[in-house]
Amino acid sequence: MMTGAATVAGVRGQFAPETTYLNTASLGLPPRQAVDATSAAVRRWQAGDFRTADADAVVARARRRYADLVGVPADEVAVGANASVFAGLVAHAVPDGGEVLTAAGEFTSLLFPFLAQQGRGVRVREVPLHALPAAVGPRTDLVAVSAVQSADGQLVDLDALAAAAAAAGARVLLDTTQAVGWLPLGAGRFDYTVCAGYKWLLGPRGTCFFTVRPGAGAGLVPSAASWYAGADPATSLYGGPLRLAADARRFDVSPVWQSWIAQEASLELVAAVGLPRLHAHAVDLANRLRAACGLPDGDSPIVSLGQCPRLADRLARAGITASTRAGRLRLSFHLYNDVDDLARVGEALAGHTCVRSG
């Protein structure tokens, strides 16, 4: 395991991609220490020597590491398996007939839980991302938006959003799945944030974090409550009465142990490098690609290029892993990428004029 501060270059040997991997916005790659920790846990499971108490200690460390990354106390962090469950928790708390404001084209794991409330009169109003803070009004009960848009990497103006919501008395659910791991953002400014761990936090599927600002949890019904959300999980296994934790743990979902073992190891590495270094490295590479494509600098490590049918498949044949979202080529840079990756993708994109329509 790691001790002290680390550099981006110093940890790159922890990763072993066999392609030029520019697809963190879909799925992050695990560091060696996460793979080793998970493999050891699976061997203990196979041998009948897997102790759940040890796994619970790992989850507790992961909770603390995540809390430190986003700047909140650990008792404001709940853990679960995926983002839509926590979004649904917030969606059920919107009053009948209430208004939810969101960005046009928002990722559906955040959007659908609110659209599912339309049968009780909840109205979902979609506006362009850049206009979202100004669209918060006296009728807005909740703003649900991603800090960084999945399709193209655009950032919402977090300062303007926090100020507008406070002025209107509206709550905010911020999906930080495409942000935490490279963007310092300060989760405590928002009522709720939710972050799946399998992208920029380099975890596997099956880990998610949910932050709840003090006072914002009162209206949430922990409908997925289990023994793990108990005030004392060890004595919450059987029978009533309901005895949930007093803090954000009351919203915990029983953890996928092996996933959390990998996630905690990955969080250790992310924390050792630090978000400022990760931000500078990833955004710099993305901006170099933008410049090569004749596009202006941006503030995101996610690069969305023009309408390029089948170009992602062409890149794959050249050993470059990317993705297509909303009809556009999407490439994303993280700590395991370097200028050699940039050169390879630049060569592969050379001559494709569609990339300049971004």
C-alpha cells in the first residue's frame, strides 16, 4: 500500500492497459494494488477464510477517504451500490406537484428516478446546462444535475448553482460521478451528492457514495434500509423496532464486499496523488488534443468531438479505446494517460475533418 504523497508519473506503473485507453468516462482502470487486494480477498473467500468484519473495516476506510476527497465529515457519507438508488431516494422526497429542474440531455440514471414521479404531479423541467443556474426560481423544489455531463464533459457552474439554489430555497442533488477523481468541488455546498465509484475513482461496479448535508436528510425515507444501516449493525440483524443510525449511515445499502475492497485500494491511490495534480494532468492532456483538433481549450478531461459515425470502431482497430455518446466521439484522459497516448490518438484522427465540428 502507498504512503505519503505520490506523483502522476510515479503511480503509472500501477496500471497495465493493453490498449491506448481513453475511456475513463465509461469505466476507469484499476491500479495493481486494487487488483491484488481483490484477488487476495477472493482467495480467502475460496478458502473459507473471508471475514466480513474485515470487509466492514475496509468500507469504513473507504467512507473516510471519500469524505476527505470531497471535503465533508465521514458521518455525512452513505455508501451503496449504484447512483440511481440514491437518486430515487431523493426523488421520492419531492412533494406532490413539485418542480424538479435539470439539464437537457441529462444522464438517465439521474433523470429517470424523477420522471418516474410524474404520476403524482411532479414536473421535470429541462433547460440547457449553461442556463440552469438562472432558471432556478421560486417554484423550484429541487435541482438535479450532473457536475460534469456524461455525454460531452461540460461542467455546470457550481458556484452559480449553489448561490441560485440558496436564494430560491431549492435543494440540490449533484451527480458527481464524472467529477470526483479529478475535480475538487466541495460537496458540502450541496444538499445531496451522489457518485458511482467505477469511473474516475477507479473502482469496480458496485460502489457508490451519497453525501447528505446536515438537515437535508430529514425528508428522506430510507426505503432500502437494512441491518447495515442500523445504529449498531451487529445488533440490528433481527426483529424490530426500527433502529437506524442517526447520521448518513441510515441511508447505507449493504455493501458488495469484494467491490469495496478494490474501491478502498483505488481511493488510497487517488488520495495519494491528490485531486489538484489529477486535475492539472488530465485537463492538460485533453486541451492538447483539443488544440490538435482546432478546438479551443476546455476545463474538462472529457473531449467530445464532432459527429463521426463509426470512428470509435476505427480507433479500436488501431488499438485505441474510446466511446460514442450522443452521436459524438468521446475521449477521456486520466492519470494512466500520457503524451504517448496523445500522439497515438492524434495520428489516428489525422485527416478526419469531422473532429473539428466539436
